Amino acid sequence: MTGDTRIPPAEITGLYGAVLKRFSRKMLGRVPDGLGVLWHHRQVLKFNFGLGRRAGKWNECDKDLKSYAHMAVASLIGCSFCLDLGYFQAHNEGLDVTKAREVPRWRESDVFTPLERDVLEYAEAMSQTPPTVTDELSARLVTQLGAPAVVELTAWVALTNQFARVNVALGIEAEGLAASCGLAPLAQPSGAAAHA
């Protein structure tokens, strides 16, 4: 982690805490500080985990596309924890880590297909305040993916926004999950693209 959280992590205790820490160590290799921050309000923690688990079972939209969308949102919002986790999960789930690594500079990169670029653009457009999704972009995605996949992608991006904004507001930052797998550092956008 690169800094201190805005709310100090609480000690995770009790039976539920032991299960949570065991699950976290199994999935991530450690217990992130962010878990201790959310431990202050267990109902919020359980709600977020429940949402994440249920959304993880959705299967109308391709996993790679959802992974790229997740990381595009995280990059736009500035959630280093979400980017680190997304890159780590892409590696562990056998997704395309070369493309995942390039998400922060997707506009400049030549590794993405036109469909993937539409998904990345959609994720960013949804994440603007107010959202800037166009009828044309939506129509292209419906044509390429079908309505069920676009509905799923939309909900996925909305959830990612919720999680990323909570992390940024609470000061929850990257903890080196991707680096622990030996993954190359994430690509950085150029100055012009970083402010687009």
C-alpha cells in the first residue's frame, strides 16, 4: 500500500472475521488494509461482498470484456486498488494480461479490437458525471454483443463505479497484488491521454 487509509483499519475478529481473513488469504495471498476499513461497518462489508459474489456469476458478457471495463473505470476514477486487483484477477483467471496491462492507456494502445475499444469507451462514458453514453455507442454494442450482454455490462460498470468510488473516498490504495504474481507494472497513459 502506498499510503494510509483515511479511516484506520479495524482489527478483524470473531468467527466471521476468521473466515473472512482465511478467504482473503486464499484468494489474494494476504488480508488487504481495505478489508479492515470496511470491517468498521460489517453490514456494508457483507453487502458489498454479496453484490460482488452475485455479479461474479453473471455470464451473458465475456469475462475479458468485463475485466477491461472494470479496469477502465478504475483507471478513470483513480482507484489504484481496483486496478491492482483487476490485473491480479486477470492473471489468476487466465484472461489476457497483455491487454489488461494496457487498459490505462487503451486509447493509445494497438492491442485492442474494435469491440474491446467500444467496451472501454462505454465504461468510461458511463463513469462520467453526468454519463456521456451515446445512442450510437449503445447501438454498436447491442449489435455486437446482444441486449443481455449489454445489460450485464452496464450493471457491471455501475457496480465497479460504486466499489471504486468507495475505495478512493476511503483512501484504500493498491497493495501490490499484481506485483506479487511477477506481473509487469501497468502501462501508464501519456500526459495527453491521462487528461482526456
